[in-house]
Amino acid sequence: MTNPWNGVLTATATPFTADLAIDYDKYAEHVAWLAANGTHGVIPNGSLGEYQVLTAEERAKMVEVAVAAAPKGFNVVPGVAAYGAAESRKWAEHAQKAGAGAVMLLPPNAYRASDDEVVAHYKEVGRVGIPIIAYNNPFDTKVDLTPKLVARIAQEVPNVVAIKEFSGDVRRIWQIKSLAPRIEVIVGADDVFLELSTAGVAGWIAGFPNALPKESMELYNLATSGNFKEAAPMYAALHDVFHWDSKKEFIQAIKLGMDHVGRYGGPTRLPRLPLPKHEQEQIHREMDVALAYFKNR
């Protein structure tokens, strides 16, 4: 890959033990496993990593463990979201010192920031000098990085190099390409991957490669090479389970998907509880459908 933010970057789940401590050895093994299965990098401390319920010490160690476990050429792009720009800047500085190639940054959390405030937020973290993937998740932050705002960020914050687009509006890629052509668009949700890839994307920040890395890589390579004839039925087989990535229960669902294939997903910390039995059964059925496609073709 040309840049640390290109290709398939897995937003990694954080492996908690039964007593909800982090199992760093399991995490290191998972990073190495994702690399061995062909993916291009990992994002620790993203939304899927439950960064909101990690201590400062845990957040720091997750990055350090990922960097230590990553083989040469495998990228680590930590999430550095926080309630304020000062804390996000601190996490960006830590990521840079630890050896990360870029960081991923949400707008301000828990506050409906104005456009001016959003730009100021990215400018402050941009002073660190490490490349930034802006992360648009208006469902969690209540701030929407619209194409017009992305264009302004592109003009005023040189270190913002790409955007993880999670709005679900597949039209936006064309608007961003028109208004902010230097910003690379990265698919931000598993269940809009094929739709966005038709426009040409720089990468895919995904959740289900935690359970299905080879399958996700095969889909990515087909789609980004323009082979939509083969990619479409594969995507159809994966789509029901991929759709969990856009639901509020995405963390529990992806961890359950990991357990389904013999990886370690494990529990979540509060406020997230285990899924109801009927939803767990649904995920298992949808995982079976996805796996059967690859087994039987």
C-alpha cells in the first residue's frame, strides 16, 4: 500500500477476559493473525475497540502492543478521539512516538460543535504533524462532516489526508471527490463497501475482518480491481452479517462473529450487555451463510 491509511484496515475489537481486564497477549496475537491473513493494518482504540471505556493506561498500551506485534509493512493507525482537542492531541503525540503511521480522529465528542469549532479541533491535533484520517460518524458525535465541511478542513488543515465516511450516504463520495479532491475517501462501514467502491476508494476501515479477514480481502481485491461481476454475489452472501457494523450493537455482533469462527471475541464492558438470545442466533445463522458461500462455490 502507498500510505498507512490505504487498503483494508481492521478496526480491532479489544479482547477482555471474563473479569473484563484486557488480554494484551491475545491482542498481540490477533494483530499478527490479521497481518498473516493479508489485511493491511489495524486501528486500535476506535469505536469498535470500546475506547470510551478504556483507562488512559489501557489506551496507551493498546497502541504500543499493536505496534510491537505488527510485522514490517503492516500499519497501525490508532483512534485518538476524545472529548476535547487537547486530549486528542495528547493521544496523537503518543501514537506518533509509539511508531504509528497515521491516526484517526472524530470531531469533538458529546458537543454539537459548529463548523468553526470542528475546524479548530482538527487544526489543534494537526499541529502534531502526523497524518490524520477524519472520521465522520454523525450518529455518535452528533456532528456531521458534510462534503462542504470536509472541503474546508482540506483547505485549512494540511495534515488531514483522508476521511472515513460512515454517514451511510453513498452519494457523498462523489461530492467529496468534487469539493475536496485531495482528500482520500475510505469506506467506513462494512455494509456500504461495494456501493462506495464503484466510485474508487482509497481503503476500507472495517469491522468484520476481525472474523473474516481472508474473505474481506478477497472482496476488496475484486471490487477495487473493477471485477464487480464476481464481487457482487460474494458481497450479497456477506451483507446480512456485514449490516451489523451499522447497528448500535455492532461491537457485540462482531465479537460474536469472532467467537463463531474460533477466534476470541469475548465480552464487552458496560454499558454494553450481551445480545439477546434471538439476536445471537441470528448472527450465527448469518455467519453460516457467509461461510457457506466461500466453502461451496
